[in-house]
Amino acid sequence: MKKILVVFCISLSAFSLKAQYREHVDSVLVKEWVCYLASDQMKGRANGSQESLEAALYIRDKFKEYGLTPPEKYPYHIQDYNFTDRSQKIISERNVIGVLEGKKGTSEKDHIILTAHLDHIGIKDAINGDSIYNGANDNITGISALLGIARYFQLNNLQPERTLVFVAFSAEEIGFDGSKYYVENPVLPVKRAYVNMNFELLGHCSKLGKKRFYISGPGYSSFEDIVKEYFQDKTWDYAENPDMSGWLMFASDNVSFLRVKKDLTHYHGIPAHTLVMYDGEDHLHKPWDEAKYIDFSNLTGFINSISDFVYKLSFSKEEIKMLKSRYRKL
């Protein structure tokens, strides 16, 4: 595939090229979020459970605390919905939504959608006496990225150029029902979004290495070029990981934004990718996916670095192009 040269364009009047001091999110705070949401008392946050509701309300309270406003359609930050599970049982669930309005306002066409899923698989067969599948890396680390970005903007009193829409989805583990519902009932039209940045599996780096991450499905849009351009001279590195990035493109909620609708020949959606560190470690859907194994120093470093990237991305004038022939922008 021919590489597209991308210049990461940012308004110089809004952003100095000189290094700027920023307040950083503290790892103690990140650990607090993860240890609570992935604790045994949350019982693995199965969809339809009381614990899933408690997790959503906790995230809602943190969105409010960190300055995210509720969308007009959902004044309490909660988007309720129902879905039918594999046993044909109707399950009540909810997404959590917060908005950080940009300088252009929420009526502008190119907002950024930041997402992660809050659910996991609950209590299953015990392995070595442990039956609680806590889901710390999958995916409370992704939720911590949403909370951390919101807190970073609040700490530094930053207003992005584009509006940021934060969404914590439920029902990812059983078919992306939460993100599918959001795409059908968005707070701003999905077709007017600039990009979806989804966060998953950010707590382990034993194989990929510290201060490294990658995006899923890099060949599906030119977003990878923007990421590479930004991180080429930073302390964090963009790590190409073709084996994992291809599989993960269709294993998380970003796929709901990539495939909003389909006709006879094409999928129609927006550029949508998951930012991730997972490289095959043995914890997915296991009871030992617990907070005590998370690398909080590395996770916190990622949150602070990606928060600054999101801020600068909000000023970018560069179009993000769809690159696969079967995919079209809405």
C-alpha cells in the first residue's frame, strides 16, 4: 500500500511549539479507579447485574466531578437501553456519556468520540478456587483512559477546539450492543464525527514493552499517519503490531463506528480504531485479570501522553481518509 504523507496541522495561535508545562494525572488516582471498578465486590460487572449498574453510576459521578457535562438528550449522563441476550432474555443496560464542549461548539461537524467499555463477563467456573472474572485490563484500563483524559483537561483548564464526546459502553462482551445502540442514538450525528478513539487493554506491557502502544486496523484509515507523526519525537513510541492489530480491529466497540450501515457493496462509517497495548498475555477472560497485576506507572504515563495528543488532535486540519475499498465515510 502506498503511504500517504501526513502533516499534523495545528493552529499556531492556539498551541506554542515550545514545550509547555502540564499538570499530570497521578498514578494513585488511576489505581483508585481500577482497584474499585475491578474489585471482587464488583463481581466481574456482568451485563444486567447490579454491579454493572454500580460501575456505570461510579463512572457517571467521575464524569461529573471531572467537568464533563451531560448531553441535552441524557441530562443525567445515562443512556438506558434494552437488548436480548443469547438465551432470548431481555437485559436492561446503559451507556454513560459526558461532553467537553470545544471552542467550535457542539454544532460543528467534526467532534471526536472517545470510548471504552465498562462491562465484563461476571462470575464463571472457578480456576484455582477463583470464580470472579474481574476484568481489570479488560477493560477498566480503557475506562481509566477516559477518566484520565477528562481529569487531565480539567487539571490544565484546557478547552479543545473540537468537542469531545466521552462514552463508556456496556454490553461489549456479548456483541457490542452498547456501542451499536449509541451509533443508532448518538448525542451528535456520527457522520459529523472526526474520528472514534476507542481504548482497550492498556494495563500490561510485558511483551510489547514499556511506553509503547499501537492502534487496531491501521490500514483502514490514515489515522495511523497522524499518530506516527505526533509520537515520532516523544517519549512514548508507536509500535506497529500487525498480528494483533488486525484481529483487534473487529474485537472491540470501534467496529460499530466503522460499520454504521451497509449496502450491497460497501460499509459506511467513520474512521474508528482501538488504542491498545495487549500482545498476547494470558489474562483475557481469566479470573487473574486483576488490578494487582496492572502496571500503573506505565498506564498513567500513557493517559497523560494520550491526553495531550487528544488536545492537539482537536485542532488538526488534516482529513482522516478511509483507505479500504469496501469502506466509505458516512
